[in-house]
Amino acid sequence: MRYLDLVKLERAPHCSTNTVLTDKKHLKQLTLEWTEHGEGSYSEEDVINAEKVFEQLIPPANLEDLCIITFFGQRYPTWFGTTCLSSLLYLKLIDVRSCVHLPPIWQLPNLKFLKIDGAHAVTKVGPEFVGCKKGDPVCNELVAFPKLEGLIFKDMPNWGAWSFFEEEVVAADVRGEDGAAEIQKEDAQSARLQLLPRLVKLQLIGCPKLRALPPQLGEDTASLKEMLLIGINNLKAVEDHPVLSELVIRRCKGLERVCDLPQVTDLRVLGCPNLSHVEGLGSLHQLGLGEDMQEALTCWVPKLQDQHQRLHGEDLDMYTYSTG
């Protein structure tokens, strides 16, 4: 057996064994699906049973593709992120609406694609996402998501904060040659931690409360080339991504700045009425504007056109596309 879908798991009683799937040595693709309840909430007994059943569905170590759909428990099983998933390449968590935290999957050695869609209870993504907490000695040689190439966060209406490290900043008292005290602030962990070293594509869709992208996303993700942002209404700025080459932004109503993206060649913007500051795009060759972005033609577009003419000796390739 190579492909298996288990549906209507809310009907499954938990049993005394955890070996339902572990002997499926050829299983490559697994879907675990619970049925959406509809109106009303689940009973405490239903939630407990769902968590116990999920805990027992330990997949074989050779599994490559795992999809979890409409799990209504409040916590992920303890085997998530362990050697049980050491061969996993693709992971999709769909409509897992009651889990407050994301599962500890940062150390999966072969994971290439991760999609989290419909995690409604998540309000923040913090250090647990990369497995690094303040004072943790493991951070010294940590690589978070070592092979992840594609990352999608979608339909997360309550997600407001995203960070990789503790909010507190490590401060060191540094004395200059003249004896004056200077406070040098740096996150000591970030200097030793590799974050998403192979990430190429990032998509954030329908996360209206997300306030900012973590700065390390630009500093440490040395392979990030493509970014898609849709419906990120609280986001104020997209800046300081030195290797990004393609940026698509749609319906980000609060966005004000797009700056310091020296390798971006293709920029597409639609439904961003407050975007007024765009600069530091020296490699830009193609600019697409939605029909609702006409004010940009007199605001920041002329500066981009002048820059392109000065740097490349030709007109910037511009086009308009429909907002429909």
C-alpha cells in the first residue's frame, strides 16, 4: 500500500495500540481527515477522542506526503516532528482550527513543502516554530527547516505576530576607546542559527492581522526569491530582502513602504491604496499595477522610471492588469 486516505475519523474509537500504520512499510502518501462539525462546537468528549485517535495514528518512517484535514483537537500528537516523519517531503495542515500553536516540525530533515491553511486559533508564531528558545544551548548549531523550499500560510484571521526569537534583545555593554559606554544590542542566537536556508517561495494569504515580517526573513533566508502577499491588511512595510527577485502584493490595504529590495526584477501591486514609498529597487525591469493603483503614477512610479532610465538606459516595462 502506497496511498491511503482515512476519512470521518471522528467515528473512530481510540484503541490500545499505536501500531495501526507503522507496519505499512511502503506507504508514501497519507491523508487523515475529520468531518467538519458545521454549526456549534464539539463536545469535550469528542475533542479528547479526536486527540487520542490522532496520537495512535503514528505513520511509518518512510512516509513522504502527509495531509491533515479538519482535525478539531486542540493539540497535535507527540510524534509530530519526531523521527516518525524523518522522510517527509510534503506536509499540509488544512482547517486545523482549534490548535493554538503550530506543531514542532522545524527539525524535519527532508521537508520541502509546508502549507498551513485555516489555523484560526493561532494568534502568534514565535520561537517554537524554529525550536529555539532563549538560553537554549541547542541554538548554537541549529538549522531550522534545513530543506524547506516552499512555505504557505493561508486563512489565519487571528495571527498578529511573527518572530523567530524571544522579543527581548540581548544587550552587551561595550566600551569605546574613549571610555564612553555604548549599548550594543544583538540577538546572540540569530548569529548562530540558520533559518530556512533553502526557502525559495513564501506565500502569505488571508492573514489580515499580521503586523510585520520577521527581520531574519530577509537577513538569513539566503535563497528566498519569490514572495506573494494577499490580504495582509496590517502589514506596513516590505523591506530589506537582499535576494528577493519577484514580489506580488494584492489587497494589502495598510501597506505603506516597499524598500531596499535590490534584486527584485518583477513587482506587481494591486489594491494597496496607502503605498506611497517605493525605492531601492535598482534591478526592477517589470512593474505591474492594478487598475486601482492610478495614484501611484504620480506618486512613486516616476522615481522608479527615472532610476531605471539612469541605470539601464531604457524605459521601465510597465503594464496594467484588471482588479477583477
